[in-house]
Amino acid sequence: DSPVRVVGAGLAGCEAAWQLAERGIGVVLHEMRPVRATDVHKTDNLAELVCSNSFRSDDAQGNAVGVLHREMRALGSLILATADKHRVPAGGALAVDREGFSTAITETLEAHPLITIAREEIDDLGALGDGPVIVATGPLTSDALSQSIRALSGTDHLAFFDAIAPIVYKDSIDFSKVWYQSRYDKGDAKDYINCPLDKAQYDAFIDALVNGEKTTFKEWEANTPYFEGCLPIEVMAERGPQTLSYGPMKPVGLTNPHAPTTKAHAIVQLRQDNALGTLWNMVGFQTKLTYGEQKRIFRTIPGLENAAFARLGGIHRNTFIKSPVLLDNTLRLKNRPNIRFAGQITGCEGYVESASIGLLAGMFAAAEIRRVSCPPPPKETALGALLGHITTDAESETFQPMNVNFGLFPPIEAEGGENGEKKRRLKGRDRKLALSSRAEIALMRWIEKNRVHPG
Ligand code: FAD
């Protein structure tokens, strides 16, 4: 068998290489540092943490990223095992000694008899031949390789910047104030949720946007362009107080059933963001406001007073592909199935998520080489929910990077309803506990059925 070529030895590439090698498959792990640097990595170590030293919440009962930790541990993740070994105190979070962590990953992979580390930039995927390849070059993929990916994927399917509008959990929206309707009743009535603002609410909202605290671009992001079609909402507000009421917040073609005779001055629309209908994105609300300001200001919108955000908005330098169009459900490029993608370049976001998609890519590639079946994990698991989102469930036209969150999991059915009694929907901590227990059982069944644990 020819070795699997894993391109990029970050969180995803290291995990993919480990999963393959632990299943007895040879790997060449190509890493361009130190031959070619990125704008943010500071060392030559593999799996360098470029910013925070935290893998976020380790609470597998109450937090989706905690559930992902548990699943990765169950599947023999190198990244999680090494993080556990180099843990530093951080309350309920899993934080690590960054130097100790990435040095240990580097030494472990260098010592593995089935892994060869090649310190070189890969600038042409075609030159790697027809054998199995996993591309895990992350948000700062080198320019030359980006061009090669673009040639394979098509111009419209590779982005160099994200432009993220906040995403709200549907069950946190107050439906006594909002309503479903498509503008001019085009398309399905349930395509949009509408939040009406009167003149005073709109004026206060614009004032808050203009004066709200913003984050700035980092020096290495200085050339981040603003595209006229997706300007930050506060930049539009700065152009004039009515710019938004004539733009993404225009109140036309919509009638508020709660107040049919009152005309709204402006309307915020939310569009369904995943096939399950649990997540809704605020249309046109990409922003550089700080996270704290986004929560404060967006909760002044009628209906969103108690909004819980699955993710907040942002604009960053970030190379990622349109995975829902390009990849199949085992992360293979549909038009070149010997090539898989993994990590942040697939449109997941975060250290843990990137490593988890690396883990799956490694497992899927190993199963294919061994000619054994390895179906994707069920969507009730965190791994399956995240994989399902990026490969099939996300709205492909507006696809933007996503963290793991409970909104990606299929909702828990309402309970009760016997003898004419009203059905009860689980809420808050109870809902998270139920989703977490369901995930645990689903993962164990999947592991047992498919014998997917290494060794
Ligand atoms: P990376 O870890 O970036 O690994 C990709 C590797 O590929 C790198 O080692 C790179 O040198 C190599 N490479 C690139 N091109 C080539 C090539 N052509 N040939 C060979 N090798 C190549 N996530 C968090 O959870 N917390 C944070 O605090 C956080 N902060 C971030 C800060 C910044 C500035 C950025 C850009 C991202 C941040 N992220 C953070 C998001 C993300 O989770 C991390 O970037 C994560 O490291 C992604 O993992 P990855 O394996 O996909 O990519």
C-alpha cells in the first residue's frame, strides 16, 4: 500500500496521521514550517496552538464541546490524550501548557515507526499522485496550495475570509413578537423569521451599532477586504442612519400578524441555517463588534431579548472550502475521491473541532484502505452532528465556519402528551443532559457495531 500523504501537521493533520498509523497504515506527514512560515505560528512544533491555550469546556454533560472531548477520548485521540497529560488548572475548561503540549505531539509523531515527517511546502496536490491524500492545511493554507485547491474545487468554492453573521437558537426566540414570512410571500413562508422595530427602537439600535466597541484586524489580516455585498453591519450604519432600513433591514413585503395595521420602520430577518431548523442566522449581520457588544445590542431587537447565540459574528482571514458542495459524507472530494479534507479548512472552527474532523478523516481513510465499512458516526453524536453539518446539512450558499454546538444535534422529542396532557419540551440543563446521554449511547453503539476503535 502507498502511504497516506497528510498535508499540514496542525491539530487536524497530526490527529489524522495518528489514527492511520495506529491502525497500521504508513503516513507521510508534510509540514511546511520551518521552511515556510505562516503569519501566526511562532515555533516549528507540530500542532502548535496559535492563540489561546484552551480546548474550552470539558463538561460532557452541559456543553457540546465537552461531549466532543468525551467522544475523541473514546476513539483514542492523540490530541485529547496529550492535552490531558499537559493539563493546567482552568476551572471546568481543558487548558494546556502549550509548549509541553505541542512538543509532546511532535515527539510522539516523530517516534512513530509508521510516520515519516517531511518538512516541505506542498504547492500542488496533483504532484502527490493518485494515492490517498488528506489536506489539513488550516485557515492559513499557503498561497500556492490555495491556488491548487482552487483549481480542483472551482473559484467559487474556496474562501480566504469568513464573514460570519450571528446564529441564534430558534428555541430562544420570542414568537409572541416575531413571525414567519418570506418577503412578498416568495418561496416557503417558513424560510424567514421576522423581527419588527419601530422608529425609536431602530434609531437606538443604529446609535448602539455606531458607538459599540469593535474588534480590529490583526496586523497580518491588514489586507482583509470588505466586499460591498457583505459589509459589516456597523460599517453600513456609519454610512447613514437609514442605510440599513433601505438595505438588509428593509421593512417591505412583510406584514406583522401580531400588529397587521402598524407598519414597522425596519425588520431584521433570520434565515434557517441548518436542515434541522434549530439554528437561524441573522441575515446581513456580519460584524466586527466585540462579542459582548453583539449580545447586548442584538438583544435589543424585539423577539431576541433572550436570544441564545450558537455563534457570534466576525470577519477574519480564514481559508475554507464550501464543504457541503464539494465533499461527500466521509470528507472525500467528490470529483477526486482519493483526496480528503480535514480540519478548519473544511469549515469547522476551533482547535477541538479541527482535531475531531482530522480524527474522522484518518479513520475513514484507514477503513477505505483496509476495505472495511466505516459509516459516518450517527448525528446524535457530537462527531456526527459536526460532520453532518459541514458535509450535508449546512445551507451551502451561505456556508460559514461553525463551532460544535447543541443546535447541530437532532432535537430531543417532547415528552408526555398521554391522556390529553400537554407535551413537555426539555429545556436548559435538562435538555443538554438528555442530548449528552443520547450522544454517549449512540457513540458506544456505533463503535461496537463498526469496531472502529484503533487496535
Ligand atoms: P492548523 O493548526 O493551522 O494546521 C495547519 C498546518 O498546515 C500548519 O502547521 C501549517 O504550517 C501547515 N501548512 C499550511 N500550508 C501548507 C502547505 N502548503 N504545505 C505543508 N504544510 C502547510 N481556535 C481555538 O479553538 N482557539 C483559539 O484561540 C483560536 N485562535 C485562533 C487564532 C488565529 C489567528 C487563527 C488563524 C485561528 C485560531 N483558531 C482558534 C482557529 C483554529 O481552530 C486553529 O487555527 C486550528 O489550529 C486549526 O487546526 P488545523 O489543523 O485545521 O490548522
